[in-house]
Amino acid sequence: MVTLIAKLKAKQGKGNELVDLCLEMAREVREKEAGCLKYDPYVSPENPDEVVFIEKYNGREDLEEHRKTPHYQSIVKGKIGAILAEKPELELFES
């Protein structure tokens, strides 16, 4: 099993848009990716422009497939990427 923690920081004032896009992405993943066991966004109570995703996959192959999906390319690479203040912080764990 693979767990990915992704920390996203929106440009100032773009937090609500980031949260909406993250929730849209979570719905897409849950509906379309059998290899994804968990895909949950969490909003920082101290900074509403910051979202952390906790993602769990059966294996690295499923994580790589996730990154190739049309919804990832459209939402994450396209829309979310345009409103981030900096590159996401990514941490990968295996069990």
C-alpha cells in the first residue's frame, strides 16, 4: 500500500476556489479509480488557503495511473495548478 500526503497552498484569496476544486477532484477519484482506497482533502483551520490531501493506493502502479487520468490532468494540472502560490509539498509512504 502507498500513502501520499500532498500539501497545497493557494494564492491569497483563492482558498475557496481551491477547496471547491479539491472536492470536485475527490468525487472524480472516488467514482472512477478502483485502485485508490482513500482520497480526502482537509482544509487548515489556521489558513483557509491551505489544503492537505491524504491519498491511499493499492500500490505505486495505481498512483501512477491516477496521475494519467483525464480528471487529474484537467483539474489538478490545469485548474488547481493555476491558482497555487507554490509547488505542492509531497510525501510518499509505503507499508
